[in-house]
Amino acid sequence: MDTTEFRRRGKEMVDLIADYLENIEQRTVYPDVEPGYLRSLIPEEAPEEPDTYEDVVKDIERVIMPGVTHWHSPYFYAYFPTANSFPAMLADMLSGAIGCIGFSWAASPACTELETVMMDWLGKMLKLPEDFIAGTHGQGGGVIQGTASEATLVALLAARCRAVRMILASDPQRPETGITSKLVAYSSDQAHCSVERAGMIAGVRMKKIPTEQSDKYAVQGETLRRMIQEDKAAGLIPFYFCATLGTTPSCAFDHITELGHVSGPALYKIWMHIDAAYAGSSFICPEFRPLLNGIEFADSFNFNAHKWLLVNFDCSTMWVKKRSDLIGAFEMDPLYLKHDHQESGRYFCTDNSLFRSLKMWFVFRIYGLKGLQDYIRKHVELAKEFESLVRADQRFEISADVVLGLVCFRLKGSNEVNETLLKRINNGRKIHLVPCLLSGQFVLRFALCARTTESRHIREAWQLITQLAEEVMQELPH
Amino acid sequence: MDTTEFRRRGKEMVDLIADYLENIEQRTVYPDVEPGYLRSLIPEEAPEEPDTYEDVVKDIERVIMPGVTHWHSPYFYAYFPTANSFPAMLADMLSGAIGCIGFSWAASPACTELETVMMDWLGKMLKLPEDFIAGTHGQGGGVIQGTASEATLVALLAARCRAVRMILASDPQRPETGITSKLVAYSSDQAHCSVERAGMIAGVRMKKIPTEQSDKYAVQGETLRRMIQEDKAAGLIPFYFCATLGTTPSCAFDHITELGHVSGPALYKIWMHIDAAYAGSSFICPEFRPLLNGIEFADSFNFNAHKWLLVNFDCSTMWVKKRSDLIGAFEMDPLYLKHDHQESGRYFCTDNSLFRSLKMWFVFRIYGLKGLQDYIRKHVELAKEFESLVRADQRFEISADVVLGLVCFRLKGSNEVNETLLKRINNGRKIHLVPCLLSGQFVLRFALCARTTESRHIREAWQLITQLAEEVMQELPH
């Protein structure tokens, strides 16, 4: 395919995408296929000679679309949102064409520099403490990761490195493996599974801190303090705590100010990482910013701009107070990466990545801060609207505070009846939800996801849910 | 921005991209900016109110382009190629619009299934042993990772998990931390820095196996055998070996058949991972496939289709003989990811990703296997052409066998003279190269990178290099 054909096919693709998104409501949100459906629809091997472009495009509807879960349908309420906006898509097109791999400043200066500046822009939107802003002289700053899982791991590894160095500094004879085997990290029992996995990867103990429904599933400072004390008494070395702002099951918020006093430098020199994967975007609104109070105690902070801030995947934004902590933990120095401006840790970036900051730049400028705030607020309002529909129906209950765009709810009654209801909802394929477990109860999660969801979709979804609930309650014994 | 405006802006962006790539030759390949150049060109904060789209587009030339290293210029010969093709860009546009996150089969069945089938297509193009093909009943199969670094780490973690389980199976009382601290992994001293980093992340010893110029920088079976024996005698547990096919400095090839006999199941049950990040794409050509002989001894194999196979970043293709080894090492099971078709490890995919297999599908079909082979062969021919230009000049020497698209060369003489030459080349900004160290010698790497590089560019580059060499040799004492 030459440039002339690309001009034609590219424009056709723009129309195909616009058509897809314009009419996405008409598609079945959750596909009705069995595992293995796709293999039989296409050849077993790649063609020797080229296929025509027309054939490839025809196969999008024949092969792909029947198996797509339409995350951007206004009827999609599963998991958490993933961003999808036109400015971000335009920036991604450009990023793909420039196609530079930004593993060092010299590999493409604009790529590294725009990332640093965009992370400052976003940090300022969030009113992060000055410590996290790179500016021209700061020691902290932001870097884009692929996912929150990656950020959690990166923070954990930097914390491990810092802990080992600190201990070796005071006791240089101590064998390093002896230190690692004593390290212990903590996170909420509500934390995302990737936090536990980060511990597995790094080969360190990760303890889950129990939470209670009565505490709104937030980790209490006292609980953490007690666990740390017990572990220290047992000869272990507490070194890392991952707090969550907006947990995956119920969007619960750990009390980071309280926790900061426990894990902060004054007491134990434990690295506090804050994972706000979903909720982080909302902190650009003054009314939600108090949820982030206590950030001053953190060593690192991360959220997924690719979830709720209209910047398409992947764009997981992470800040640290000391860039040198990250650089020190990962530094490698082969000659083929050296260049004349190799310096001082002013810029740092992840291993390999495209020009991801371009889409932040496009989105921030084309929406403006106000446009982004409006978008967040609209989702929260829709969640509140759904919450009031649930509360108005005596058969249902709300299972966790509705703080942002997630409503956890259930039929009063057994787990079985709720499991059946959810199955019925998803098998109907008109809307799509996933469940969670809260204090042993099977709960339905209604997450505001699509950019195009409006009040009418919410009401339609609720009508469907109540109708199916009625059926289920008639069939199942109470 | 609404759909109507996206149709217009998207088509403008297609033209902008086509113009950029059509005229990329006219741009300075390596930017002439100082660190910090970008910050002063844009505001310190995001705008409150939206900027106009026109202003954003104008800023591409004003702010971004002056700082871009143009990886797809035919004058770019640095690092290794990164893929950039029109079919892949079209597929990426579609992938961005569908915007599903494929962390489970149910999250978007088409995403997971096309990935499995495309990895089979590619595995068959490479003539991988049947063990690595998923098919409908296989135990092995392929999965897309972001980078070769990720694949190396994933393989290492799976190997660590397998080793610990095997040891615990025979000695259930042994404490797990006691095992980890005895584990030892190996790779060539020519391996990519990410291999060493994988060891750091996983918290295991990683030993570098020395290589010699006389052995063409390939790891010798005998050397590995000796190191393993010594380590076993010292009470360590060898568990992982990362072989490289096509090293970053000089595109050297470890002798995997010989190494397979050392590290394979018969002798030590060491996990052998093969990192063919750059060279892997060439194995679709029958004449280069012998370089992969011995693959039958490997547990896992990876290369970057996003380097040399026209599939835009990111698309690092990894195969394993036993999917259960990967799944077992990373499995997490939260309720919000469960679904009705949760089964048997038939599908597995990385944590979070977009619909990356779409671009494999577009590229394989629109080029056809022959088109892809032609592309690889053209680069190899151009490298041979450059090699013969170097060999014809008595002042220069070739520093390593030219097997694929990389030519390592230097002026006969001191490192200083070669460093000066490289500096002069890059400061001239007409072509861009990076160096490597081979046996203490400073060497220039000439890597065929851009899709659009032709014989005339090679000859022009050589003319420039010889002209600068003459200047340098006149200035510097021999």
C-alpha cells in the first residue's frame, strides 16, 4: 500500500470509525459467541499472496464485530470506563506515524519532553504538592506507564531498592538475599489483584490488610500500625504500602492522611504508593479533590488517565517525589543508548513507548480543563441518578457509598437470587454489568463507562433490571 | 469534538500523516535542540477553556517536529528498525475506536481469539515446532507482549515459579525464600540490558556468560555447561537461560542447538528462553530459518514483530510450549473478571491491552507472506551493499559478520578516531547512527531501519561517512 492508497483508505477508515461510534447503540453490547468462534471463520494460515484491502475491510463485520464487547456503547456498565475520545484518536494516529520509540531523550527529544511537561500540566490540574512537579528544577515529576499494574510494580521495585540500600548503608555486611526475604509489603484486601501480583513478581511478602463494611472498606491507620508493629517484632522489615483511592469492587477510599502518619517518613520510612486507577481523574474537580488530601505523605501516586480522562489507552500517569528513586532502581547503561545530553535524571521515561503524551496534549487542549471537569461531573450525576432509582425501590439495596461513577447494588436477599439476576441481565445482552463480592455478599456493579451515556440510557437500564428482577423473584424462592 | 467534526479532522490527519511520510526525507533526521527546548514553547498549564483544533495542529510543526528524531526517515540507521506500515496504521485506528481492553476472554472475545489465531499464523510462517502452536488442542501457543523486555521478564518469572514448585515437590519442607536466594539465571554478556534488569526485578542472580570475538560473540555450550556445574557445586540452583538470536550490539547468534543440549530437559531442567527481538522477523524467509534451528529445545521464544515485520509498535510476539506455565505463574482470580466461559487455559492474554492482533491481521493479509519476505530480503541486500562499500575501502574494517540488516564497522585505528567520526556524523544531522562496544573497540552500527530506504540512500550515507572520515583522519594523529 503506497501513500496515495493510504490517503484513500485512511479516509474510508475515518468514516468507518465515525459510523461505528455513531451507531454503536444499535449493536448488541455483549457478544453472543462461544469460545473458539473465530478460528473457523478465517483461514488456518496467512496468505502467500496479498489479499485485497476490500476483503480485509469486509471481514471486520463478518469476523470481528460479532465477537466484540462494545466498551463504548452507552449500555456498557461493566468493569470501569476506558477512555475513548476523538482528540485522543487523532493524536494516536499522528503518534503511530511518527512512530518513534522513546527510550531515551535522544531517541526523540520531543517525546520525552512533552511527556514531562504534560505530566506537570496534569499534576497542576490535580493540585499535586509541588514535590511531584518536575518544572525546571524539581526533584520529582511524572512519567507515563502502560497500566496501573505496571505503576504499582515500578513503585514496589523502587521501594525495595531503597529499603535494601538503606539497610545496607547501616549494616554493610548483611547479605542482600537475607534482607529481601524479610521485606514485607501491605495493601488493602480490597486492592486490585495486580498489587498482590506485584509482590509475587518482586518476590516479596505482600500482606492484605483487612477492611470492614462498617469502615466503608477503607484501611484504618490503626490496623496498619498494628500489623507493622507485629511484623517488626517478628523480625520482618515493612517497606511498602499501597493505598487505594477508589477500589475496584466498590470505589472505596483508604484514609491516606491517617495512613500517611503511620507509614510516612517520621515513623517507619515505608514507601507509600497511592493507586487511584479509576478515581484519580475526578480529582481535577475541586469538589472531589479532598479525596486526595494526604497525598503529601506519598512517595508515588498513580491513576489511569486512560480510564476516565478521555485519553485513550494506554496512559497510566504516575508521579514520584524523587525521580532518582526510580532511575536508581532501573538504570542500565549500554553504549548504544548513550548520547551527548545524557544527564542528571532531568528526564526519565519508561523502557519503550510511543509518543503517548501527544494524546494528553490534544485532549487537554481540545476539551480544556472545564470540558474535562464537565465530563467527570456528568458521569457522577448519572451515577447519583441511578442510585436514587435503586433507593426508590424497596426490593433493592445500595451496598456501598456512591462517591463517583460506580453504584454497587443488590436485591435484598440471597446471593443466589443476585447471581441469577446478573446472569439474566448479561444473557439478555441489552446491557452489560459485572459483579463483585462485598463482605461475602454478591453485589452488582453499575459503572458509568461510555462517553455517550445519557439519562435515558440509565433509566432504560433500570427498567430492564427491575423487569428481570421481578421474573427472577417470581421463579426463585425467597 | 463530535462525530461530524471527527470525520473532517480525521481526514485532514490522514493527509497530514501521508504528507509527513511522503516528505520525511527532506527533514533533518536527528533534531538540533537542547534539553528543555520544549517547555518554553508552550504554556505552563493546561487551558481552562478549549483551544481551537487549528491551533493544536499548527503546534505540531512549531513545537513537536523540531524535537523529533525521524525514525522512519531513510537516513535513520540507529538502534534497530521499528515498524511503520500503512496497513498497521489503519488497523491501529480501528483498534483505538473499538477501544476494548482485552484482560479476559469475556472482556472482548474477538480480541483474545484473533490474538491466538494470529500468533498461530505467525508461528506457522516461522515454521515453529508444533508444540508452540495453540490450534484447537495444543498445550502451547502465542501471546502478544508489549516489548521483548516484558517477554524476557515473563519467561523468567514463569521459570522461577516452575523451579520453586519442582523443588518444593521433592522437598516440601524447604522454605521458599531459601530457594529463591539460591536461584541463578544466565545470559550472554552480549544480551540486551533488559535481561539483566529482569533478574533485578525478579530478585534473582543473573550471571553473564562471557563471549569471544573469535566465537563471533556467540555463547558456547561448553562455557554454559561449566558455569552451571560450578554453580551447582556451590549449592546454587540454575533455572533459567536467556539465549539471544541477533544481539543488539552486533546481531550475534547464540548456538541454541548446542545450548539446548546443555540447558534442555534431559540434563538440568533449565528454562531456555530465546530472545530474537530484532532477528526473529527474518526467520519467515527459508534462507534465514536455519538460524532458528534448535528452537525445539526452548521453553519460550520471543521477537518483536514491531521491529522488522511491518507491524507498528507495540507487538512483541511470544510463544511458550506450555501455556499453563505462564497462566500458573500469574493467575489471579477476582470475581469481577469471572465469566461463564472461564476455562482451561485455552486462551490467555496479557494484563491489559488493546486489540493488538488487528494490526497483525491487516499486515499479514495486505502484504502476504511473500510481501513480508521481500521486505526482509531488501533490507538484508542493502546491508550487504553497505558492507561491500566498507570492505572496498582499506581505511575501514568490518567488526562482525553481516548476517541480516546490521553492519558493524569502524575506521582502522583508535577508539578516539571512531568516536570523533561518529560525533561528526551525528552532528551533521544528515544521517543518524549509534555505536556499540565490541571487545573493547568502539564500533559504528549501521542498521537498516526505514521501510523506504533504497540503494541511493545507502550510497549517499557512505559518501558522507567517508568524507567525514577523511576530515577526522587529517585532524587527528594516527
